Amino acid sequence: MRFCVFENCTIGVDLLQGNFHVTGSVFLNNNDKDLRTVNGGYFSIRQCFSYSDKQTQFYEMGNNGQTTVQKNVVVRAENVTRPAINLVFGMGPFPLLDNVFVTGANMSYVVVWGDSSYYVIELFLPVFFKICG
């Protein structure tokens, strides 16, 4: 999937099975999540832009193989408390490469949250932050 726009959706891209790749897409003010995978193989999110002034998660990973999240820009308004990426359960590697996460001055924002035996509970990876305020 390339160069798509998802605006005011409950979930922008919702993958239940298979391999899938999202590139160069825009996610604007979605209500729950921009992307979710439940039972996929190899999945990638590359060069996407996400903006929300809601408690929207950028990506939630379910029972996947490798998932690559690379060169994305994720912008959230102030007072965001949900993690940008939620690793519910995963089987494969999870490379986070060259992403930028921007949030307001009141930052209580975990970039990656792992909630299974495969990941450390609060997994912080090298990412770039810009705190506006």
C-alpha cells in the first residue's frame, strides 16, 4: 500500500493475516490506532506521517513475524498518555530505524511498550524526540 491517506478512521490499516507493507502514507486524527497487525507475517511501515491531537496509537503489533518501522514521523499533541507503539505479542524481530516522534511539552509518552514475555516491559530504543513548548 503506497501513498494513501487515512483520516478520522477508527483504525487506518487493520491487517488480520498475511504479509503487508505501508509506504509513504498519511494518517490524520484517527480515533484508536493508525495501524494494527494481528496475525501477520512480515510487515513494514516506511516513510509515513502521522498526526493526531487524540490518544491515537501509531502502531499495535499482535502475533507477527518481523515488523520493520523505518523513517516515519509521528506527531502527537500535548497530554498524550498512550504509547506510540504497543507490542502486544510478537514472534519476530522488531527493528525501529530512523523514526522521529514529536510531542507537546507535557510529555508522558512512552514510545515503545511491550506487554508480553517476548519483550521487556518498557523498551526504549534510540529514536529522535522533539519536545515543543
